[in-house]
Amino acid sequence: MVKPAVFAALLAGSAMATPMPQATGVPTPVTLLSGAYWIRAVSAPNFHKYLQTKPANLPGTAILDSHTTAGQFAIESGQLVNKASNPPLYLWVEEPADKANPPRTLATWFNTTKSPFGAFAWQGDTLTWSVASIKRQNVGAWLVCAKQALVINTGAYGYQTPSGCVDQTIHYYNDKTANN
């Protein structure tokens, strides 16, 4: 017979060895939703990497990754909205303390509430972000940094790129399916 204290210890040990369930995300529809776009890079080293979060369609860091888990986006009143998520996710941009001298990179992430800082727009098929309080040479300049994180580039495109990052522009794509 196992003593209650030993049984409790065995039970606790087995519970600790069992992995916790991980968020798996919301599957992305494989065909483009009406009024939405895929957003992807079109140059190396991120050629045809798509905007999304990991896990897919849940709040988190904005990244460029596989076409199989790409988000689907629209711009609504200056907000970039992931239409494949439920609830919709909005792209946020880090608001620096010193807007006259912002850091070279501003983090981006998706959240379930609308972003109060800046506005997204299309310039042709290029995704841009701007805010009156930060002067940027190129409102379509982005960087892809560690772990494929997509960040706003506040400096010149292709000049003094921060270590560990690559310059990137991202563009909408409106074919029925995302492709590699």
C-alpha cells in the first residue's frame, strides 16, 4: 500500500512532468477573405515571408514567416487589422519617450485593441506607417530583426542598418492563396 504522502509526491511529480498546453493559434483561412490582403516581403532574405504572429492569429510580436500561417489584413481608419483572427487584431507600434530623437527601431506587435499611435496606409502596394511627431525619411522602411520580428525603421533605408537586422519593405498581395 502506498502511503498518502508518497502518493501525493508521485502525483505531483507526474503532474510536473506533463507539459502545459501551449497556445496553438487560430488557423488562417487558406483562401483570401473578401476585402483583405496578404502582406509579404518581396526581397531576400525574407522573399515571400508573410506578416503574422506566432502562434498564428493571436496577440503577439509582428513577424514575417511562412505563407502557411499568414495573417490576412485590411487598413480601416488608419488601423492595420488582421481579419483572419477572432477577435480582430490591430498592429501597434512602440511609442518612444523622445519623439524628436527616437531609437532606430520601434517594436511592433498585434493586440486586441486599436492602436492610439500613428496610422497605416498604402503607398501603391507598399505598407507604410507614419505619425506627425516622428520624422522618417521613408515611411515604408521596415526592419526584420531577431526571431523574424518586424520593426519600424526610423533611419534611412539601407544605411547603417542595425546589427542583427535587415532592411525590408512589405507589400500587399491579393491572389486567392498565399504562395511560397
